Amino acid sequence: MASTIFRVQSHKFSQDNIQTTLVCSRCDEVFSKEFPLDLEGQTIEFKCPVCGAPGEADLPYKSAEEREEFEEDFEEVEEEEGGEEFEEEY
Ligand SMILES: [Zn+2]
């Protein structure tokens, strides 16, 4: 198993890919990387671009909020300003 973990510090979904900012648990460097949208929510293995250590990262799922942003189809408009979506990062 991979011993290095790339922690997702922040992420952004674009039309074509997932743009992430990751922190390597081995060298502590921050780097950014893009992944295909298909990989949403999956655990991906790759090498750290800084120190070259093989490791893995858990990619985030696109939140409902982000989906809405890109799919401008508001058939079900729900007025939810509750703010219960802060379960990860920051
Ligand atoms: Zn590294």
C-alpha cells in the first residue's frame, strides 16, 4: 500500500476536470493537479510531483452546490441557505 497521502487542501470543479490543491504528507509541499471528472470521489494513486514519492489522494465529490453552478437547470429550486455543507477542509 502507498504510504504517502496527498491531502486535498482545496478543490474546484470545472467543466472538464477537477482542479485540486494537494499537500504531500512526505515532503509537505503543496502542489496542484487536475483530474478527469470521472474520478470524482475515488482514491487515486500517483507520484508526488515534488519529491516523487508514490502516494494516494481521495478526490472529493462534487457538491450539490457546485453541480447547480454548472448545470443551469433549476427544475427543483430549493431555498436552502442552511449552510450544513461545511464538513470538510478549511
Ligand atoms: Zn512529496
